[in-house]
Amino acid sequence: MIKSIKNWILVVLASSLLVACGQGGGGSGSKKSKTLDNTKKAGFVKCGVSQGLPGFSNADESGNWTGIDVDVCRAVAAAVLGDADKVKYTPLSAKERFTALTSGEIDVLARNTTWTLSRDADIGLTFVGVNFYDGQGFMVRKNSGINSVNDFRDGISACTNTGTTTELNMRDFFNSKNIKYEPIAFEKADEVVQAYDAGRCDTYTTDKSGLAAQRTKLSAPDDHKVLPETISKEPLGPVVRQGDSVWEDIVRWSLNTMIEAEEYGVNSSNASSLKDSDNPAIKRLVGSEGELGAAFGLDNEWSLRIIEQVGNYGESYKKHIADTNILPNRGPNELWTKGGILYVPPAR
Amino acid sequence: MNLKNLKLNLSNKNKDLIPQVLTVLLLILVVIYFTINAQSNMGNRGISFGFGFLSQESSFDITFSLIDYDGSHSYARAFLVGLLNTILVSAIGIFFATILGVTVGIGRLSQNYLIAKAAECYVEIFRNIPLILQIFFWYFAALRALPLTVDSINFYDISFLNVKGWYVPRFIWTNFSIFFYSIILAIILIIFLTKYARKQRDEFGKQLPILYISFGLLIVLPLLTFLFGGVSLSFEIPELEQLSKTVYVYKGGVSIIPELISLALALSMYTATFIAENVRAGILGVNKGQKEAAASIGLTKGQILKLVVMPQALRIIIPPTTNQYLNLTKNSSLAAAIAYPDIVLVFAGTALMQTGRAIEIISITMLTYLSLSLSISVFMNWYNKKMAIKEK
């Protein structure tokens, strides 16, 4: 009898512990700019990145993250907290990324994520812009005799990542060409590379930037080539949770500032000296004209800090994508004034 | 009711009942709390809840499926494909783990030093390495070791093994149903025969060679259908085809993908070590006197193992082995790492990503594993009861 009461007390204690835990995790409301308040309180920006994609988000031996996606996180940190290094990076698989964002584990998702209608509208997410225009392509062995997607025949096997738009595009593509194929989808990119390298599949398909980056991990990178065709549109960009429009604007305009800065020739080394520029657009960028930061509850030098600490988009691209030989040619990711499609609304 | 009565009641049954009822109530409250919490949070974040997505077109393809499937089918169908693949690899794994486990378990008790040591080494190595590493080892080791399609390992020109899989002939039947019925008929006959043989043994002490007769029936009856029933069987042998300069593929026949082979191999090798230890414990748990008594009435070594030791050992072996079967089934979810399209990769992976319905899909997947495990449990409990000591 005594024993059963003792057991019962234990059960009650354990259950109340559960309830207490539940309360701790619950309820982040939809109050305006709650994310901004929380970020300021925490002292760092919670940013979700990839598990390692050179050029976009990749950690070195000492755990420092670099890449153009990482630069978006750094820009937000510079704007909100004044220090681009105040970012807490969370590496996420393709499968985990949206849940991590909607559950509040991260506040910005900068993880080479394709902007699609269903993702934007359906699952509580908002895409704030595009920081890389990509497209899906195919990599094959150079000696395979395949020189274009038109050389694919029935029975070809294709390796890719699971849980990405790649898987869907692949089906659309092979169906439209009426080719029967064997899809082999892995959870992690590293395993795709190993399987393709071992000859499990004849072609490896993902975003072209990804192919270029992953090719460096193959045992003999020079034995492989990327086919010229691009089979899909993959506008990659940062994502935030739906329902906090102030935070959404901060992330959007942090990215836009980097692109606009390049357009006006403002970079990390000359930004502070351009405070007295004759061009009002430049003066607005470096914070010497207008009160643009006030709209999001930030000071007036938020954009200057982004440019000084992170650099403009061109600097970021050169450092992470071009100089690392991933995609030396900017292609569509060139400014609209130079033949590309990078075009952002004016900051005024 | 007076006070005395109440006291009496409390001291007996109700004293135990009240805490139980309160605990259940508390548990229900906790569940309700979590549900409301999840609902309001999802509401706040603009996420809708519902299972309507299951009938939508999945629009992704799957490498390996036991039923007809492509991207134009629904998510529900994709779920079924994943579930069947999970069941397939678990069934293969359980089958081989049991055979290997029993063999190794008996081997560990062998008088032969070499056999006993080899079995011990096997157990100690494979049960002490994390399963996920073993899966990667078998998969990538196999991929690296196997030849490319064009230099396949050739088994008598009918079966081919290469990095893309193991290609075996496909059976093409005519009048398969007649063949199938003949097997059923054979099984029914065997059941009756076994009963008859047992009666003969119990009443007249006659031993019928029931095993040989059963095998004979199983072979002869289906053979007769080939001769008189119009049943015939032909094979579709895989053929090599060149797709481009250095890309080849086998077409026709059945392809067993390397992901399935290495996953089943890793799961059975790993689980067999635990089953082997169960078997060893079971056999050691049988009193020595039993074996000596059996030997003294003139039973052979094989008969002692089959008639005296095993029936008693099984009572010790079955319950922990049930756990191992359950573990194997749940461990098969590691398939996602090597692209074997099981329920976790297909449904809790790709489908979750494409629809974003995390709560719905994870609940369905959890419930599925729960039902799978419970079915195995129910079956093993039934078998355990059958094997238990029947007190007379």
C-alpha cells in the first residue's frame, strides 16, 4: 500500500515535470517584431544554414562559417546588433530546415532554398528575396559519351538529394523527354557524391552551383563535366517565418542593401568616405541622408554597417563563389545594369 | 452508506483504484494541453492542419517499389510503397538474422575450439560497432568493390552482379493459379499427415518419416501440375544494353538494388549477434540433467537437441528475441542514410519536405511503426504461449 502511494507520487511528479516543460516551449505569438526584440535580447541572430556547401555556407576546421548565404546572416546581424559576427549558425538538412524555422529554432533561413509558390504560400514561410539565381543541371563522366541531355536513354540512373525541388524537376524533365530513369535519392549531399563517385549512378543532378561545388569533392574532379543544359529555375533566397512583417522587412532590406551598394559602387573600403557624396542614393545607403532605419526600429547607420562589415553583393560573390572557382562567371547573378538579372527596388 | 463502510472500501480495492484513476486523468490533461498548445501555435504561424494532402499527386519517383507506382500516384500510395519496402527489408533481415543467430549461438557452445572461437569473435565484433557505421560500411564497401555494369560478375549467363545491383531472371508463369493451389493442397495434406503421425506415435509408438513425406508432397504435387495442369514457367533473362559510349545497363529480369542488399546484410549481421547470445543463454539454461537423462535412454545428439533441449531452451530464447525483431524493424529506419526508399526516406523524408506537413506525417509514421511493432509482438507472444510449459 505504501509502495503504491509512493509510485503514484512519482508518477504525478513526472507528469507535472512534463507539463512544465511544455509550457517552456510554448507560444511565441504574432506580436509585431517580436523576433527583433528577442534577437536584441539574445544578442545574436539565429540563422539556419546548410550542412556544408562550399560557396554558400561552409564551415572551416575551426568552425567559422563562410559563403554568400552566411553573408545574409551576417548582414542581418550587422544591421540589428551592430556586429556581423553575432550570429549563431544552425546547420540543417533539407528536411529539417522549414520545421526549424516555423518552430522558432532559427529566425532566418539562409540555406540555398528555392523560392516556390507552395513553399511561400502553404507552410507558414515567407521568402524575402533572391540572393542567387540558380538552375538545375546534370553532371556526368567525361568518358561517358554523353554531351547533352539529349544523349540520355531509357534506363539511365540519376543520383540526387531527397526532399528538394531537384527531385521534382528531375521527374518533370525525364517525363517530358519520355525517358525511363532510376532515381536514387539520398538524405545528405556527401552520400550522393560518394555513390556517384563509386559508379552507382550515371549522372548526378542538382543545382548547377551545387554541382560545381560538389565536383571538387570527387576523387578525380577532372574526369567529370556538367552538361550545358539547365532544366529548371532555382531562385535561391533567404526565408523568414510568416507573421512578423518587421523582421521580414529587415532581412529583405539587408539583402537589398548589399545588392544596391554594388550597383552604386559602394563597397566595404569606401563606404565611410562616401558620407558626403553628391549622389543622394549613395548618401541614403551610408546613412547620411533620410531616416530609413527608423521604419524597422533601427538606427540610421544600419546599412552602412552592412556594407562595412560584410561588403556589397559583388564583394561577397567574388570572395565566396568566383575566387573559389565554383562559378567564376556571374551569369544571371550579375547586376541588371551589366546584363544580369539582379535588380532590387530602390532604397528610399 | 456509513463511515465505517467507506473506510472499509478504501482499505481494499479503492485505495489502489483512486491513484490510478487520477493518474489517467492527469495524463489525459497533459495530452489535451499539448494538443491545444500545438494547435494555437500552428494557428499563430499560419500553418493549417489536415490529411487532405494524402490524396494529392506526389510528383516524385521512387527507385524501388513492390507495387505499381510513379509520381502521378498519390502521397497515400507513396506511403504504401515506403511501408512495403520497410516490411520487405525487415522480413528479409529477420529471416537471415534468425538463421545466422541460431547457427552462431549453437556454434559458440561447440566442443570444436575453432568454431567456438570464430563464433565468439563474430559476436564481439559485430555487436560492438554502431549499426549506422556497419550500414555505411556494407554499402560503400560493396559499391567500391563491385564492378561497373559492363564488367559484371556473371553467374552462368543468367544472373549478373554489379555496382547498380544484382540482376536475376524474372519468372514468367502460365496458369500460375493452378500451381499455387497445388502448393496449398500439399500444405493441407501435410497438416493432416502430421496429426495422423502424432496419433500413430502416441497410440502405437510408430515413428513415421514425416519430414521426408512432407518434402515429397511439396515437390511432387506441384510437379504434377507441370505435367498435367498446363502450368509452364519461362525465364526473362537480364540483357546488357549500351546507353552511350561507357554507360551500360541491364534490362529485363528483376533488379535487386544494392541499397536493399547492403541494408538487409547489415541489419541481419548486427541483430544476429544478439540472437546468438539469446540462443546460447537458452541452451545453457537447460538443466544438464535433462541432457544426461535423454542420453541415457539412447537418444542421438541430434534428437537430444531437437526433442529435449530446444523445446525448453525456446522458452528462454523467445521473449528476448522478440525484442531483437522489434529492434531490427525499427533500425531499418536508418535506410534513409543509404537511399533505400523505406517509409522514413519516402514519407517522413521526401513527402514531408514537399508538403511541409510535419506534424501529420510524423504522427502517421510513428503510428505505423507502432502498429508494425505491435503486430510482431502479438505474433511472438502467441508463439511464446504455444511454446510455454503446458501444466497438466
